[in-house]
Amino acid sequence: MIILGIDPGLARIGFGVIKNENNFLSAIDYGCIITVASTRKEKRLKEIYQAIKKIIKKYQPDLIVIEELFFAQNAKTALKVGEARGVVILACAEAKCLIKEMTPLQVKMFLTSYGRASKKQIQQMVKMRLNLREIPTPDDTADALALAICGAKLATRHRC
């Protein structure tokens, strides 16, 4: 099973593609889609949409796990992230992919059984579970891989 995790944002969108073969997880690809702040918002959203479509076409994931918007400290930032999430969800839906959404709290519980786990703890779990030499950077990439790992657990439990 191929699982794509996506940590949406407007400036950086983390993605992580993993393979789950008999409960052995391995990283296939991961990274960040980066948009330039000085570019008009509609162009940035289009870039995100096209990049996600390209990733989906390349890896043909069986499941896509997208981080749910969880914070609201800054309403302006939350709206921008929400717009980027909408574009990501649209690209996934057009590809007729199975989509699951998870909050950061759910990811922490899945990976560490502790809802207040630090970012560093999550990153260490990602490194360990995927047998990586080092923690993937930037944070958005590690978060996307964490989402994909959770997707593998969800699929095993619920036979996605």
C-alpha cells in the first residue's frame, strides 16, 4: 500500500510518500512544495494544486492523509492555510483518492500514545519508524511523513 501524507500550508506544503508492505514501513519520497511570498495568492494556490497533482500521478497513492486545521491563534494565517488545504483536497478528490484527515493531536496519540508529545518526539518517531538516517527537514516534511505513518496504522485497523 502506498500512502501520501500532506501537511498543508501556503508557503510550505510538506509531503511524504511511504510504502506499507506487511506492516514494514519505508519512505519512498518526501519534501516540501515551496511557494514564494511575493507571488500573488491565486498563483501560489495554483502552484500547490499542480504540484500535488504531479505527486499523486507519480506515486498513485492508495490513501492520502491530510492534516486538519487545528489552530486559530491568527485568523489571517488560518484562512490562508484553509485555502491551501482546499486546493490540496480538490487535487486529491479529482484523482479519486481515498482521503483521511487527522488533527495534530490524533497524530501525536497514534505515534507516541501521548497527546502532548513535542515536535522533537514526533520527529524521532518518524525517523525510527521509517528507519531513516536523520530527521527529515523542514518540520513540514517530518509532519507529512508522520501523517503517512498514521495512515498506515489506520489502513491496517480499518482495511482502507
